[in-house]
Amino acid sequence: MPKPIERSANYDYYADILWCCVPLMVMAWFYYGPRPLLLMLVGLFTAYICDCLVTPLHGPQYRSHEPSSEAFAALIVLMMPASVPYGIVVAAVIMAVLLKETFGGEGHYPFHPAAVGMAVAALSWPDQVFRYPVPGTELPLWHVPADTLSAGMNTTLSSGGLPSDTTMNLLTGSVAGPLGTGAILVILACGLFLLCRGHLQLSTLLPYLIVCIAVPWLLPQLNDLPVLSFPWEYVRQRVYLEKYIILSGSMLFGGIFLACEPVTQPVRLSSRIIYGLLLGVATTAFRYNTVYETGICFALLIVGAFPEWLDRVARRTERMKFMKKEEKRRAQRAKPEAI
């Protein structure tokens, strides 16, 4: 009787991520036509082929039912523009899978593979990765003219201006940006689904969101405001700024789909809180100083060096507290004997 295939510890997480990509792809199909679906198929097929090619490296421990590479490929496609060339998607997915396998496969990588793949593509082909088509126009399958593309909203925000998109457009994703990070209502529904499934760690997500929201309120980057002002001044301008900070770019998408990845985030509660705060600071810094719509990918590469160190510090602190409690107990037990 053949031995049943053992699923990886995070199988359900990656499977649910793939299911969450379905409604986001439906929205992309609605706005851009079938091209986003073809991009997704290319990304998933590339991830599958890469996994098959590295199978001999795993030996008997290889799990054929482990869908992490496909989940990373899907996230990469969702962070790309609908007009991106297929070769860039292939290159980004290959980089993500190679990073995963370099460190020993699923469960061992220190940096989020999707963030690595996206960062490599962004630095290598910025003109193709950070220029977006206008929603509502069906794109040709093979080549999208460059003169029909425009910069994303973070270009306006980083220069101290405010975009002109309506709140309804922001909620429904009818804005120029990555094909899967704009439909905020769908992203929130996916986040609620992942939370109910136990895949979102609020100890990581909430500190991240608090920093991403609080810093622009305290230090608004607006040309119409003075460099330094009290938080209770210019409330109307701050509210408008916060609307675009929260509902544009990839802040919510990154927090829900990237920040809470089970392998790359810390294990302990206190470590996750600090990790979320650091990630929020790094993401905000990239939003302030770059035009990248997916600055959280670069933030993840910087903050990804800290989780294991934070867990070690937390373990050492807990051990010291335990030893102090034991010493107090021994001292209390020794007092009656002395009397």
C-alpha cells in the first residue's frame, strides 16, 4: 500500500491565498479583459515547472502537494500592472522560486519570495513595472503601447500632491495601479476570510497598519501644509491624505497577503508586534521617498532580517524572567527554614 502524501504545515495557508486570488482576478478581468488571466496562467505554470525542475534536490522529503510556489507566483502577478510583458512575470517568478529553494524550500526562507521576485523585477524593469493602463479598456493580449500607460497614485503622493480619484473608484479598484491591489472591498473581504481561517496574525497586522496610518497624520507630506503642524490642525487635508494612503497603493494588500506570511514573520507575540511596527516604518519610508506602488516588498526585504533575532531576544528575556521568578521562590522557601 503506497504511503499517503504528507501535506506541509502551511498547506492550508497557501491554498487559501490561491483561493483569495480568484475574486481579485475576476475584478482585473472586468477592467482589462482576458490579458490578466493569461498573465496569471503564465505565472502559475512557471512556478509549477520550476518546482518540477528542483524536485531532485529535495530527495524523499519532497512534497508534491505543496502549493507555496504557485501562491507566490499569484501574488507577484497581482502586484504587476496588467500591461506587464510576460517575460518579466516569468523572470520574477523564477527568482521567487530560486530564493525559496536556495534556503531549503518551503518553511526555511528568511525573506518573502514574492517580495524578492517583485523587487528584482521592479529594479530591473521599472518602466514596465510601475506604469499602468487605464481601467475600463480591454488590453491587447501580446503588446500594450507604452503611450497608453500612466504613473500610479504614489507618484502624486510622494511629490506632496493629492490624486483626484473618487472614493468609489478607490473601493472598487477603478484606478491606475497594480491589477490586484486596487479593489479595496475585495481585499478586505479576503482579509476577513483569512482571519476567520486563522491565517492573519493581528499582532503583526495591527501595528503595521497603525504606523502606516499614524505617520502620515502626524507628518503629512502635502505641499499645501507647513512642514511642521499640530495633529489637530488642517484636519480636512489630513483626512483626504489618509483616504488615499489607506485606499491606494498596496498598503492593505501588503498587510493582508504579505506581512502575515507564516514563515517570514516572528513566532512570539512580542516579536510580532515589534516586527509589525518596523514593517510599518519601512513601508511608510518607501512611500514617502519613492514612486513605487509596491514599496512594502522592499520594506519586507529590510525588515526580514529581524524576525529570528527578535525571537531570540524574546526567548532570552523570557528565560531571564523565569530564572528570577525561580530565585524568588527559592528565597521564599528558604526563609521559614532559617527561622
